[in-house]
Amino acid sequence: MHQGLVAHIIRDLHPPLKCQKLIWGGMPAALAAVEAAIKDGYVYGAEVDVVHFYSSVRYSTELAELLRPLPASVVQHVVWDTGVRRDPDSDFMSVSSLDDPSLNGFVGLAPGAGTSAIVGEKIMGLLLTEHRDIRFVAYADNVFVLGRQADAVATCLEHLRNIAEGLATGPLRLRDNGITHLTGNSGIAAIPAQFTFLHHVGEVRDDGDATCPARRVTWSPDQRKLDEYSLADNGAIITEGEIEKIERKVSQWRKAYPSWPEGDIWEMRYLAELAALRFYENAAPLNKSQATHAVILCYFAEKRERDFAEFLPDGKDATANRRREQIIEAAHRRLATIEARHSSAPIAGTA
């Protein structure tokens, strides 16, 4: 209760910068801000994240000063976590309710505490000072730095490191994956450039011409995100009840990436996997029919370039594998029926 109350007070006293999207619109707003910057000509970018951000924060009078006019006693007893302390010179974690952070200088905001996110936004805001020819898009401790020229981004990155290392609330270590030309080369034959932000893969596509570029950004999940989503193919045993829950989430996951070029096919593949797993668990006729239908949809969506077996996960035992073969056989029969009806259908416009 105290954490929630104080978090609201801190947010009112110290609202995040507009470029900090954790609270101002969340992930969709962060991705939209990157798209807007690219369209405005900020075509060089680098993703920067803070290594162990929460555990790098020190308790000090500077932290209390940063959060004024919030009383220092509230900062000490509510904001600061006295349950988990970490020695900044060691990887050892010590747990104690008796540690006095003001005496030992240990570090660490609790990641799950209600106040930590907004306090983190305030600390990260110290890095995001105005910088010439640069736009920042921040989400928690991740920042996307965009510039019109690569040199401007490189200069800004060095500037950010200098500020981070000198923060009174605790030095921060920044990590980046290098500067990317976000739009790549122009021309019909050019391969669109790809970049990552918050485990999303961005790809800039140019629908215009040299005189009037019309850039748009498509977003898709990176491999880590796909691994999180692909519960049907991670080797775990999934019950019918769990399958139903996952199916309800699939459409939500798909909506998270409305511009994902392969999103519809990914959704169909996933639903086919889940339908197959349901039939593996329960060989009811309806389950078999639904699994067969889902596989047929994938087959046509892939322009008939893949075999039915490629859409079906392996079974966990001999029984499940037999049912897998039954789906494949049923799909071949249904495909033959579809092709026979298509070949015998009258051509449009003929008697």
C-alpha cells in the first residue's frame, strides 16, 4: 500500500519526460516514436541499455535530493529496499532486514517494488538531456538513440556514457550494439535494413521514390520473443486446458505486431500446432477435423511449398505420433477432394 501511494506521489512530483514511454503510452508508443523519428530523417540509430540498472542504484543523500520534495525519510523507508542488498564490488547477494544502506553503501532498487519503476524513470531522465540533432526514445532502462548522421549518434553515445558513469545515484554501465543505418540503401533491388529495439525487429520499407520517399516501419518479434511465444514447440507437455488458454492469447500476440509481414502465417502455424496437440491428447473426431482444417490453411498460406508434416509438432509418445500420421493422411484426403472439385468446376463465364 505504501509503495503504491508513494509511486503515485513521485509520478505527480516528477513526471517522466515525453520521450520516456514506459508510462507515456507503453511499448506501442515507443515503437511509434521510433517510426516518427525515422520519417523525419533520423535514419541512424543505436539501441542502448543499462547493465543491471536496478542493482546499480546506490542509496545516498543524492537519491533523496533527486526525489525532493518527497521527504528523505520516505525515500529511505519506502523507496529504498532494505531487504536485498548487493555489494557493488561483488556478485554476491546478501539478504537481510537489518542492513543499514546509509552505513554500508550497498546498492539496489527492488525490481518488483511499486516505486522502483517511477524512480528508475527519474534516474534515466538524467541521461536524456537535449542533444543537438538527436532524438531519444526510452522504455525503462532501454534507450534508442536516433540521429540524422552517424557521427551525431556516436558523439551522443559517448556523452551518455560520461553522464552515466558520473551519476551521484550510482555509476551506470551502458551497452550498445553499434550504430545502424536504419533505412539501408535506396533502390528497388536493395534489401531493407533491419534493426532491433526491445526485442522487436524493425525493418524500414520505402514505398515512394527518390524524389518523394514514403518510409514505413514494420515490426516483428525477434527470436527471443518467438521462443517465449512458441510454447507448443518447446518440448513441454501441454494439457488440453493449457492449449485453450494459449489459443486465446495467440490473437493478442498477433495484434501486438499489426505490421508484421509474416504475422498471419505465424498465427496460422501456431494454431495448427495447438490443434494438433489437442488431437494428440484427445482423439475426438471434432479435434481431428479441426487439426486437419488448420493444417490445410497453413498449406495454402505457404503457397503449397511445404509438406503437411512440417506444420505438425512431434508427439511425446507412440500414440501421439500415430495420431500425427492420422492428421497427415486426413489432410491429403481433404486436399484431393478440394483439387477434384476445383478441376471439375465450370470456368466462369462459360455455359
